[in-house]
Amino acid sequence: MAALTRASSEPSLAALEEELTCSICLSLFNSPVTVPCGHNFCTSCLELTWAGLETGFSCPQCRATFAGRPQLRKNTVLCRVVEQLQGCAGGEQQQQQQQRQEDEDEEDEAVAEEAAAPVCCDSCLQAQAVQTCLTCMASFCAEHLRPHHDSPAFRDHQLCPPVRDLQQRKCSQHNKLFEFFCRQHGTCICSLCLLSHKLCHASPLQQAKADAESALKKKLTELHNQSEKATQAMNSVKTSQSQAAETAARKRDLMRNEFLEIKALIEEKENQIFKVITEEEKRVCKKFDYIYTVLGSKKNEMQSLRDQIEMALTEHDDVLFLKRAAALQRASTKEAFVPVIEMDQNLIHNAYQSAINLKEIVKHTVSQPKEKRPEEKQTPRKTKPPLAAALNRSVPGKKLPGPQRTYKEKKPCQIQEPLQEEADNPDKKFPISFGAPSTGATSTGATSTGALKAAAAANTKDLISSFLQKDREELLQYAANITLDFNTAHNKVLLSDRYTKMSVSDSPLNYNHHPQRFTYCSQVLGFQCFKRGIHYWEVELQQKNFCAIGICYGSMDREGPDSRLGRNSSSWCIEWFNSKISAWHNDVEKNLPNVKATKIGVLLHCEGGFVIFLAVGEKLNLIYKFKTQFTEALYPAFWVFSSGTVLSLCQMKQ
């Protein structure tokens, strides 16, 4: 009964084979999925069709478009139908293949038996034939073949090794031996067949065999060459695959570093918020401890008075009792009073609101679609991203540095005063503010703030003096091996020696576009960035006529005049212009005395808020120092603006 049911269902399933075929690969469905318009496709075929698309998803069959990438779900009913059809077709195919294999085995056995059997003599039908006469169309043993060797009558007969089936060498139409081969029809013909093949190109069998051998050898050579090319193509694909894997690994490392920096910034913000809450908690707890101590003293005082009264009540002498009672009645006590002590709710609220704002900014930045941010790709670094702005927010009430001036407006003046003013401002060490309680500043608070500023300035000055007294060997303990970031290099900056050497090319190098690349000046940044700690590196000036060495924030502009080192508030540098040396920051220039040095050392102290430029020789000589409080991660920066200028980064043992 089951066999009958299966037999009746097979034709119906076979009729559905066309409906169960994927319109992309034209084969039976493999893990079919359904798109919103109702059509079905193989999962792999649809994924391959939509690979690389971010928008514009459409049905490959009816071209219906979808707003976003549809959620594909497996069509389980269709899967079971396909499996049943494949099971039926697989059984029939397996049976046919088995029957075909048995037929081939029988033919092979018959051919093997026939080849193993010897060819008998056509005269005696007993002895084994030694040769076949193609003229007589018979095979002969050695005895009956003797007339063909002895008699002149058989001299023209054509002899060959024994042939089993002579009829295969005869034309079935004229019963004559095959003597020619027709190329057009691909068949052997006799001499009488030439009349019907007179328009064809026929050649003798030996010549046709030689031509066929030559063609097959040529074909073999072509196949060998194609196989070699296929091998080379496979090797090329493997090489490209390895390069792609290396590129992906390198990009992953870069992204991992970026995310580590983001995590560090968020952790710093978290620590600052917790520090504010902890300090407020300590302040309130100290007040509670003081009140608790006062209440304890009052309690002891009351207990002592109680003891004295109880002692007086036991006195039997009336005079002594009255004296003590009068003294005890004069002793006054007050009820315990606990003042209202609360945490600064305004401070707590501001801290909590700061964390909430940061969370919302991060959520918005992460979830914002790419298509909604085209301006960020076209004009990178023009403004700080919301996350960076939240993590590096200035103190309320403090003005940012003034508007940047162009190169033509440079004025040689005293640069040390504004920098000293920045160094004397300890508030800038904490760029994230939480909002102070609105209680108003007292004269005592102003005095303490001034004292803190003076103390911070004195500490910074002492710290710089201590580093200036160190020799080169002591500074090498802070050595950092700097490499150049190819993605920031201007199109005329030529990088070499494993990205440790830079020069100016006479013609553009046609680097690929990158949002971090400088487009206005021939500048390049170091790959390493420094957020905290002490770091020291050296730069060799092979030709120092026209160049600049400095540091900058990662948010510095990459386009326009403001992207030049020292011409904005985000960079500090020392510049060599022929024989003239200048210090630049915020488009303010300070002329410096000429220093003969071929190697420049740069000492950066992130927490201390200063960077020192030194001439490295037999001893270290100070070129210039900048003092400020850094609010972002810093990158080594270089500017080569003459075709003869070459700068090399010294690789030092740490």
C-alpha cells in the first residue's frame, strides 16, 4: 500500500519540479527563503545577489523594491516538498546509474574475453593466425601464409598483424576496404565512396592519422598552457586572499586602538563623576562625625549631672544637701539639637545629568545611520563629534582661544604671556564640568583659588626645571619610537624607510582619499597618539632649510590655511625657515635665536602640561618650551615645505 501511494505521488511531484526551481540558479531550492513580495529563492543565491548592497534591495524576479534589507525566514513547507522530490528523483537516478554500470561491466568483460582469445587461421580454423591479408580479407597461420611469401602472385597483397573483425575495415555499402578518411563527415570511406564525397576533403588513412596525431598533440599543449594559467590564477587568488586578510587584521588593530581610546575617555569621565560624588559624601560624613562627637559630649555631660543629683539625694545632712541642691539647680542643660545636613543635590543632579547626556550622545552616535551623515564624510574634522565634545567639554565661563588669523597676519610678539596664563589656570586640567552649587563665591573661595593657581604654576615651573637638568640618557627612559601615519600624509609628502622618513615630492603622488589626510600643506602626523604619561622622541634634520616639528590634537583641521602647524589653537611647533627659527602656536610667532643642531629632541609631559624642544648634541640645549593644559590626545606632527627638505625619525631603544 505504501509503495502504491509513493508511486502515485511521484508523477505529481515531478510535475511540480518547475515550480520548485530557484529563478536565480535554475536548480531545485536549497534552503528556500521567502521575500516580502511572496517569491522564493535559495538562501545562498539571495545573499550573493544582495552582497555589498546597503540600500536598494529588490526582488530578483519581480523587481519589487524594499525600504530596507528584509528579514529572511526559511520556508519549511517548501523545504519538505523539495526533500521529497529529491528523494524520488534520487532513487530513480541511483537505479539508472546502477543499471548503466552493470551494462558497462558486461561490455568490458566481453571485450576483455574477446581480446584474450587468439585469432584463428581462416584456412585450417585450428592454428593461431600470425598475419592478416587485407587483399584476401583472411587471416593465416605460418603454414598457410607461406604462398604469400613464396608465390609472386601474392607479392602485391597487403599484410598486417592479425585482425579479429575484418568487417570493421570494410565499407558496409560497397564491401571494400577503407582507404580514405573524410574530415567533413568524420568517417572512413572506401574508394567507391569518393564519388559521393567528391566535394569533401578526403585523405589517405595514414595521412589522416598523422594529421589527427598532430592536432591532438597541439590540443594537449594548449591544455597544458591553460592548466599553467589556471595554476597561476589560483596562486594569485590565494595571494589576494592573504593580502585581504592582512589588511582586515591591520584595520581591526587600528579600530581596536580607537575603541580603547574611547573606553579610556569614558572611564576617565566616570572616574571624575565618581570623584565628585565621593568628595561630596566625605564632606557630609565629616559634618555628621562632628555632630555625633558633640552629641556624645552632651550625653556624657548629662550623665555626669544625673550622677551628681543622685548622689545629692542620698545626702542626710540638711545643710550639705541644700548647698549641693542649690548648685545643681543652677546647672543648665539644653536638649540635643541636630542641624539639617544634606548632600548638595544640585551637585549630585549635575553629575548624574552629565552621565545621562553622555549616554544619550553615545547612543545617538552609534545608532545614527550612515546615510544621514554625508556632511561628516565630506568635511572631516571641521567640528568635533558629539562624543568628543561631551568628553572634552570646557569649563563654563572660560572662553576658548581667539579667532585664528591667516598666515599673512602673523605678528612677532610675546607668546609666553598667553601660554603662561593658560598654564596658571589649573581648572583646565578637568575639561568636564559638573556645575557648582549656586551658593555664590565668597572672598575666602577667591583667595583659595588664587593660592591654588600660584601653587600649580610653581609646581609646573619646578617640574620643567627638573627635566631640563636631565641628560639624554635619563630622557631615553621615556623614549617612544614614532612611525608616520600614511593616511594623514599630504599628496606631495613622500614616505620611506618603513614610514620613518619624509621628504617632498616634485609631483603629486595620487594617494587615495582619506578623511584624515592633509590637503592644504605638505604635512603628516605620527601614527602614535599620547593621552597621558611622559614621552620623548628625536628627529634628524638632514636638510633643515624649510620644515617644522611639533605636536597637535587629532581634531586639528585637515583643509584650508588653518590646517598649518602652529596657525591654530590645536598645534604647537618649532619652524625652520632658511636660517630663521620661530615658535608658533595659535597663529602667534616668537622669533628664536639660531641653534646649530642636526637632531631635535621632543619631550612631551601630558599631565604636566608642557612640551620641550631640545637641540641634541654632546649635551642638550633648550630651543623652546610651551606650557598649557592639554585637553585631547596629542600626535607628533611634521611639516616639510621645500623639495630639498628631508626629516628622519630616530628609532631608539626603550
